[in-house]
Amino acid sequence: MNKQQLINDLALKTGQTKSTSQKMLQALMEIITDQLRCGDEIHLYGFAVISRWHQSKRPARNPKTGAPHVIPERFSVKLKPGKQLLDELNNPQTKNK
């Protein structure tokens, strides 16, 4: 599913226009980004916890040339699924939908 498909599904499920759904999704993404930038976690009870984590610099190799180089330190994002989401994904009645 891409962003446009998500907007379409959001509009169908909420009864809102696609334009309103697009604005809501954009606002949600901005809020999540701002919170992660500040170092805060986003707890969506039953669905997931989204958090940022620091990756240290580390050695690597260019796969084409084999030349060594260093990947600089950076922040990345972790998503830890919630129990309700995992239960739903592993429910035999809802698998392969």
C-alpha cells in the first residue's frame, strides 16, 4: 500500500473527502516526526510504540568495489508492535485477508 492508497482507504473508512484525509495523514506524519525529533516515543496502545534510536558509526564495505568506508552515526526509528496488533495478525480467522 502506498500513501495515496492509504488516503483513499482512510477517506472510505471515515466518510471524509480525500482532501481532508490527505490533510489528516500529513498532519499525523508531521506530529510523529516532530515528537521523534525531540526524542519522545509515540505510544499507540494496542498497536505499536514508535521510538527513535541512535546508531553508532560503524565500518562497512562497498559491495561493488570492496572498498572499506565508515557509515556515519545517525538516528533511526524502531516500531515495536503492540499485543493487540500481534494477536490480530496471528489470529487464524483473519490470516491471508
